[in-house]
Amino acid sequence: MQTETGDAVDKLAAYMRAKQIGQRDLAKRIEKDQATLSRYLSRKSTPNVTTANKIALATGGAVKPSDWEQDDG
């Protein structure tokens, strides 16, 4: 079963709040700039597979790569 991108965004935002991690810090961890991470969080862009894997590593698995998959149906 695929999830909507919004689920990943919600999970990522919740993780950042819980761990008190700012966009700039997380962006460095995933080797992106803050503006790119902001686009992910505002649902204007979706990370590619490589970046989704980096997000999974940076969040300790709280946001899985599969969370970013979109249901095109």
C-alpha cells in the first residue's frame, strides 16, 4: 500500500519538533540547502530516492523512503 507524500511531510515535521531540529540543521544532515528542505516541508517538491534515504538515516527511520511515495491512482 502506498502512502501520500503528506504523510512523510507530517512525520518529518513531527520528528523535527520532537527533536527540536531546525531546517538548517536537518538540511545539512541530508546534504541539501535549507531552501530545498523547505520545499519538501511545504509540499512543493518531493525528494528523490537518494535524498529520501538520507532523510531516513537522519531521522533514525522515523521517516521511511516509502513514506514519500505518491498514490497516483
